[in-house]
Amino acid sequence: MSRRFMAIISKEEKWYVAHCVELGVVSQGKTIEEAKANLQEAVELYLESFGSEDLPESTGEVVFYPLEVAAGG
């Protein structure tokens, strides 16, 4: 059975950090492709370890927006 989840990749210094939104699983790699592959493996291991019965399904919708907040005093 195949499941679909949403993932976000961001660059942090020398690493690409991949985060599975619904499961909270995180991995990294030196390239985007490596980060994606490492995240896929981490999610598969997570599902094997904890089961996949009551896991949330992806809504297929991710919203990014600029967030402006006051900083300082």
C-alpha cells in the first residue's frame, strides 16, 4: 500500500533539511536529492516501527505565506 505525505526541504547552512509535515519525521542531506532519499527512508522506517493504521492522510495542500512580525523592543 502506498501513502502520500507532504514534505518540505529547506537549506540550513551546508545541509538540506527535509521534513515530513504530517508525521514530524526529519532527515537531511548534502544535496536536495540526498535529503529526499534520506527522508523517504526515514519515513519508511517510521512506518515500519510504529505502524500505519491511524496515520493522517495528506490534504495535498500546503500554504506558504510571508509572515511579518515586530522584532525587538
